[in-house]
Amino acid sequence: MRYLEKFSPISVLLFIFILCLGCSSDDSNTDDVEQPTEEKVALTRFDMLAKDHTFSVIQSDVFSVDSLVVCLFPTPVDYANISPIVDFEGSSILYRINNEAFIEYSASEGENIDFSYPNIVDFKISALNDSESKVYRIIVDTEQPILFNNSEITIPDSPTDSNYNGLNIDTWKNVGNYPIRLTYRTTEYVDVNTPETDANNIFSSTLTTASNIINPNEEGQVNVFTTSAATPGLYTSTALFNLNFNENLGYIVYDDTTNTYVKDIGYGKATLKMNGNKI
């Protein structure tokens, strides 16, 4: 019993030391615990395959929906039979047509989707358990939706002191994927040549339809006008038609960029050359 009494205080002190050491170790481990990181949700690449065409996204901006992804082909394609190639960050990818329920998209297989008007296609990228998601609206078209039957118009000879009114002088066709709304006469002209130096451009041009809306694969009219001229001779000019996209209504417009929903999404300018003699 004397032996136990002699060493009992030492045992107690050792026990307390070990206990304190354990508590100190637990406190330090608490600081090292990693906090859960937020899962990224993003569409990182969106390419398309249609016949012989493949390309990367031309432009991707945040507009009224979460994101607008614009894909413009160099020439018209079959918009009803396109295979997107998608890379994304997130746990799942879904798509829908015309605001129907989202369904799973087979990104690895390049599933075909009908992007032809009036279909509206959205892709949705979601984090685990749908804790976060992002919706992308996909705009698919050609860079040059206006195709002139003749890209160069020659008007009949006309007197210098008269105006020429060439109503329905030729035709053009909407070869794009969206309706085109015609509300403006173009005011941009280049390559103006006249018999005398620094003379004014005598040409003007409009593209019209009976209803001011031309749907895909429909034809419209080309109208060319001239004012009087001071000097006889050959006059030439090239009209430029700027095309923008109204995201809210889903059609192409001319120059109405004051509207919040109207964006320059990368369309090429339609060019119409005009020439004629004033006699």
C-alpha cells in the first residue's frame, strides 16, 4: 500500500497532461477542416455539326435570359438537324424546346436537335441536387440571312433632271433561320462614285414585303430609287443593310439598337451594288 501511495500523485499528473494534450490536438484539427467549395455551373464549349460545317461559338453574352449562346454558320444549313457538341461544368445537362419540360441531353453522343424556327432551344446546366443552375438560350442562324437574286442592280438610263423609282426591280430571299422585320430604309452607303468629284450619292434602296415580315425561305422585293443629278455620266453606290437580333421577339431587325432586347450578334452586312447612267 505504501508503494501505491508513493506513485499515485505522479500517475494523476501524467493523466492530466495526456488529457490536456488531446484537447489541444482537437482544437488545432478544427482549424484545418476544409470548408465545402461551391460547385461551378457553366457551359464552357458549344460547337455544332451540320453537314460539312463545324465551328466554335462566335459570341456568348448575358442577356435577358441567363445567357445567350449565338451560333452562326458561314452558309445556310438544315437547321432542323444539328448536333451540338457540349462541354460543361456541373453535375447534369438538360435541354428543352419551346419552354417544355427539360429532358436529359446525351452530350457524349451528340444528340440531334431541331433548331429550326419557330423552335426555341434552351440548355440547362445544374449542380448536384439542383442546388444551382444556369439556363442558356441557343440562337442558330447563318451569317448572311439575306440573299439577293442579283447582288448588283443596273437601273435604266434616266435624264439628269428626273428621279427614278425602281419599285420591285428585283427580289431577295430570307435564307436564315428567323423572320426578318423590315422597318427601316438603309442610310449607309459606301463605294460612291460619280462623274464629278465629291458629288452626292443619288441612290437609295429598300427591301420590302407585303406584310413587313418575311419568314425563312420567303421572298421579298428590292426597290431602288435615284434623285436628280447635276452631271451626266455613270453613277455607282453600294447599300449596306445592318442586321440585328431582337432576343425578346425572336426575329431580325435593321438598326433598332435603342431597344434593350436588340443585339448585334455578329450578322454580316447585306450588300447591294447599284449603278446607272444619267443622260
